[in-house]
Amino acid sequence: MSTGTGSHERVRVIVIGASGRMGSRLCALAHEDAAYELAGAIESAGSGRAGQEAAPGCGVRIDELPVNTAELRGDVVIDFSSDAGACEAAALAQAIGASLLIGTTALSEQTRSKVREASKKIPALISPNTSLGVTALVRAVREMASLLGPGYRCSIIEAHHTAKKDAPSGTALRLAEAARGGGADLPSDQVLAMRGGDVIGEHTVRFAGAGEYVELTHRATSRDLFVRGALRTAAWLKGKPAGWYTMEDVLGIAAR
């Protein structure tokens, strides 16, 4: 099933972190989906992947930073690499006039500031989770908090695989922000992170009141859901005016 938007013109994507867990799947699915064109695949200097094919049969070879921007043509630069890689992605997107999507987690404030500055010239979006289901969950959590009021105490439990570096995850923090934005009582010690095994990602938000509790849960069963969400977001970002965007914008739901 295509993740595109129905336009006959393909979305040209350039992937930063092309040999990583997410980047390699982005390259593969972008190549497989007729709505997209894999226009570039880039890795950090010294990765050892230079010249290798980004995905079987795609014909695109991995390049290493720094790259010759004069030879790159793309609509959207997508980064799933590192804090330093996100900075490189922002610079590249500005240099070639492309939109920018960053899915890398645990970004420094300095990097976020650089991307914010870039959004004055290009459309830019940072999301620690490109799942469309999580975006809908964020909205639902905010609404639930507003409806139930401060009499219901909120807590968040998230679980990820052992290699997950940030704890709590960016998604858990985003859910916490939504809950508090809706008026929920959510102490910082009630945002709990578990790390173990090969769990892709699981987030549960609980609102507990007198005699009852309500839980909202999102479970990722495949990393490809994040890739498909990223590709759909890339298609949405293509051709947008310069500015700062959110996943809520992609789904057409106003962030409050």
C-alpha cells in the first residue's frame, strides 16, 4: 500500500543515517513505493558504507559527509541519525532548498535551536515519533486530561529495547506535555521508563480517579510504522512554505 498523498509527482527523499536501523528501512521503503524516489543516501564520515547500495536494487549508492550539494536534488531531507547528523541535515536542506524532517531522538537544545533557525528559510519538523497513531494518542491524552480534570492523577509508563538511549523517551515526554497541557496532575516521578529485551515501543497513559482508572495505550509492533509515518510526513512537507511544523499539522489537528 502506498504511503503517498495521491499526487502523480514523486516525492524525492534524501536520507541521513542511511545505514542505521531506521535509515536503511527508509531507503528500502522509499525505493519500493512508487510515490517516492530515493534521491540520496548519506552516512557520517568514516562509516565504511560509502559506495554501497542503500537498498537492494535501488541503484543509489551511499555517500559520506561532507557531500557535494551541487549534485543533490531532493524535496525532503529526512534524518534518523544522531544529534550531529541532525545539524548536518538542517544545513543540507537549507543548501538545496528542501524541506526537513528530523526523527532523531534526544536532540540537544543547541541542535533544536539550529533547526528552529533553519525553519525561517525552509519547512522543518522535529518529531521523536513519526507514528500517526502516536500523534492521535497525544491529542486524545490532552482531551482526556481536560475532560477528567485534576481530580484524576496521571501516570505514564513506557517500555523500549535495551539499546534505547534516552529515558524517558521523547514520546513519553511529548505525552506528558500533552497531559499537563490538558490540566492533568502528573508528577515527574510518575513518568516511568523500562528498558529490556527487544521491545520496539510501548506507551501507556493512565488517569486514576476515585473508583476507576482509564488507560490509553500505543504499542508498536513493527519499526516500519515509523518509516511509513515519516514518508507520509515527508510527502506532506513537500512544497510547504518555510516554517515550523508539527505532526499534529500533518494530521490536520490543531495542537493546543
